[in-house]
Amino acid sequence: MSGMANSLVHKVQSVQNAAARLVSGASRRDHITPVLRELHWLPVHQRIHFKLGCLMHKSLSGQAPQYLADDVHLVADNGRRLL
């Protein structure tokens, strides 16, 4: 995924769940998925993928800081297609 250990993602997800319950006033017994949807918050795993996708798009389109864009390059697969 992003090089982040699953145990760390789980801990961050627990913090996000607690914050969502605090903000929304939901109890600990309520399911968290509807609460996250109501707040328009992505679960941590999906947010990591979204942020990496945004960062890659910005790097390839020249909108990211130069130190990040320098490390991102399109790679050709045996000259058949661009990735």
C-alpha cells in the first residue's frame, strides 16, 4: 500500500473513529460507518490511497513542489505504452 504497517493504520483508524464519535455525538455502541459517511470522512485506508493519488497527479502535472516532482517519472513498458 503506502509502506505504512497495518497495525499503525488500525491505530490511526481507531483515533479517527473516536474523533468522529466526539464530533457527531454518537455513542460507542453506534456503528461508525454511517457516522463517517455523515461527516464525509473517508476511512484511513481509503484516505491514504486518495492522498497518494492526488500527490501523484500533482507531481505529474507540475503542481507539486519541485522536490517531490523530481522523484516522479513516467516509465515506459518496453516501449509499448506509457504508465
